[in-house]
Amino acid sequence: MESFFSSLDYRDPVWIITAFAFGYLGRLAGLPPLVGFLVAGFILNYLGAEGGDFLYEMADLGITLLLFTIGLKLKVRELAQKEVWASGLIHMAIFSAITVAFLYLLGRFNIPLFTELSWANRLIVAFALSFSSTVFVVKSLEAEGQFLSRFGQLAVGVLILQDLVAVVYLGISEAKIPSIWATLLLAIIYFGRGYLGKILERAGHGELQILFGLGMAMGGAALFEAVDLKADLGALVFGILLAGHPKAGELSRTLFSLKELFLLGFFLSIGIAGLPTAATLLAVGLICLLLPIKSGLFFLLLSRFGVRSYPASKSSLALTNFSEFGLIVASVAVAMGWLPAAWLVTIALTVAVSFAASSVINGYSERIFDHYRSTLLRFQSPTPARAEIHVDLAGIDTLICGMGRVGRGAYKHLETQHRILAVDIDDSLSTRKYKSGLNIVRANMAGTDFWSSLDIANSEVSWVLLTAPNLQTNINAARLARRWGYTGFISAAAKYPDEADKLLESGVDAIFNIYEEAGAGLAMSGQAWLSRENDGTP
């Protein structure tokens, strides 16, 4: 049949407009736009569209930029945590074994597509399904502002570990052995990373910074490919080399829009890869029954290795999906003749459906934890991992959140009358104050990880002071304190009168307007001075 688009000279704009339309509909339905992009790909495929060079180059660049920006935000030492590497590797092994048994059972029931699988085929499919989506999870975490949370870092750590396993698989499957020059390249990169940081520092904040980021991502990919290493791994490594630089966060934000644009090509290319049949749809529905097992196994393993129930449950739900790397594994297997071609479309559609399911599940993650909290807490390890936040409220009656000028003043005024614990996210500030004798811990007062680690509902704390200079930080902290069962008194600092209503709506009981109270204090001190002058009091 003649292609629907054969008469069109401008197919690329049609792809973009179609992707926008379905992405917009996805957002209206409460789903991430990327789910709409996947649907757009299948619709375009049905209408006869074929992926061209522009689309696939766009997809490749999107993945390269994604991995580069992931590297910019990663701390390598966090990947070495036992709860990350042990949970990730053990999960892949156990889940793959469960999936192989599940595929065998479906084949015994003579269900189409499953009957034609050999044991080797089942192992490849199981391995492909053991991955969770780096693209989906990172985009979801960024959208929620939870990338740097404890559960966000756990999820990303597991994903990076899986990606490294995928890189090993691709290298073996393509029978590529890294060039002898690979060792020299890695040495040059390691010892030359300081010069990269200096260049980034001098690039400024405009177009040179964008070009530097593109050059590092694409250049790193090209260099790794030149020495027979995975190109995407090169983009990730170059990002990690710059992760500790003061401008790494700014560079990541600068590249955000470009990364989002080019990832559009990746999601469209998945849908355009092939059309599903009735047998495919049945297979997809059956395979998606494995998602609860995948999530539950992650939770059990993370809990076993000392992660508290809340971050363990949030990480597990974030990882409840199948991965674009599964598509890569399947495509390589099909190309090598190791897997029937129909399974490429099956896994592609399974990935799309898992994204939609994961979007819905993660939207209710807080409610899920609240509903099953008592059950989930039974699995919590009595020995927490070293990275877990642990705050002891024993003997504390006052909690000061934010140790800037207002917080320090409140602490100084109250320390002789109250048993105080102070909280601040600034590590250097917390260290200085701790050394000076103040009772202070480093934590994000506006983060669920912090409040979920407190048993504040059963503590002696009767007063919470919110003294952060940022309004939204104080609002989030008040909401989280109430959500986690605190019923005591909350007071908050505000700069402007219109901030009071927002703070009161979030659960704050009393507002201290910094400028108004400072003016009143100045007037009172002046009156006291004049009174002493008139009375002749020294």
C-alpha cells in the first residue's frame, strides 16, 4: 500500500505536530507527555510513516544528552553503596529467573508468541525486561523536583548500574573488544578533568556554555566509540567528570530544553518501529502482570539492605516499568538472529504500556504508602544503611528549620529555655554550627525524606519554627509536618503580607513578618531610649 506520507515533502514537521498533539492530550489525561509521544509513534506507524535519518539522529542525540546530564548530577561514591549495587544486581538475577519461568508457563498453555520461544529466547526476553527506564524515571524525578531526594538517588543509582550491565551486554553481543587505546583515553580523561572544569568556568552563562555542553556530550560519545567503547557511556563519563564543578547544575539546566526536544525523536522512533497484532496485545497484557513482582522485589531488597520503608517504597514504585534498554537488547538479539522479530514490537509496546501504568502508580505513591504504612514498616531493617537520615527527637521540644540569620536569632533567644534541635541543608553551615556547640543536623526541611524519618507525631516536640528565607520551602515543610502527624504549634517567618495566607493554608499557626516586626522592634527600642533620656536613667 502506498504510504500515507509518500506525497508529503515536509514529513518532519508533521511528526512534530502529531507528537505535540498527543503529548498535549496525554498531559490533559494526567499522564506525562512522553506517553503521548509513544502513542503518536504508533499512530504515525499505522498511517504508514517511516522513521528517517532526521528522526533517528534526533533520538540518538536525545539519549546522549540525557546520559550526559545524568552524569552532571551523579556522585560516583553513591553508586558504591551496598544498597544500590547489591539490590540492583540481585534484582536483575532473581527477576530474570522469575520471568523465564513465567514465559515457560505461558508457552505450556499454548499462548501465541510464547510457544515459539526456546530457552535461550526466554533468557534474552527476561534479561531485556529486567531493566527499568532511565529516560522515564529521570524525567519523572526532575518533573517532581525529587532528583536529589534519597529515593531519587537510590533509583538513579540502580538505573546507572543496570545501564552499565547493558553496556557490557552490547559489547559482548557485538563481539567488540575495547581498543588498547581505551586505557590511554581513560587516563587522559581522568588527569585532564581539571582543565575541563576551567574551560566550563570561563565559558560564561550564554551560548558558549550551551556549545560546551553539546561538545562534551557528543565529543565524549565519539571518543568512546573510536576506541570500541559504548558511545553513550562516553557521554555519561564526561558528565560525571564535571559533576563536582560549581557550574554543573547550571549547565544541566541550560541543556534541559535541548534534551527534552531531542528525546521527542526517541519516543517517536519506538512507536514507528512496528505495528502490534492481536497476539502482540495479549502478550503485552500478560507480561505487564510482572510489574507488581518487579516492584515488590525491589522493595524487599532495598529494605533488606537497610533502606527505610518510605524511600524503599518510593524507589520501588519509580522503578516499576520496563526500559528503552530492553528495546536495545531485543533489537540486537533480533539482528543477530537470537530472537523472533515479532518480539521487538512486543517489547516496544510493553515498554509504552509500562510507562503509562508507572505514571498512574507514581501519581498515587504517597497514598499507597499511607494506606499500607503499617505493613511496609514491618519490612524495615533494624540496621539502617549509612546514608539513611536518622534524627533522634528524644528530649527535644523545639524544632528550628533553617539556620540563617532568623533561625540563628531564634536559637540564641530560646536556647536557655528550650531543648532545641536545628535543621539546615547547608553542609558547611551545619558543620560550623555543630562545632560551635549548637545541636544541629543537616537535612532538607522541605523534603519528604526528612519528615518521614522523624517520629514527630509521638515526640515531645511542641513547637516548630520555620525560618527559611524561601516561602515555598516553609510552605512545603509545614505541609509535610502536618502530613506526618504533627499536631503542635507551627510558626513561620514571612517577608511580605501576601505570604501570610499561603502559610496559614499550609498548616502554619502564627506568622512573623520580618519587616513589620523589625520596624516595631526599632520603634520600641527608640521609645525605650527616649524614656531613659527623659527620666535621666543611665
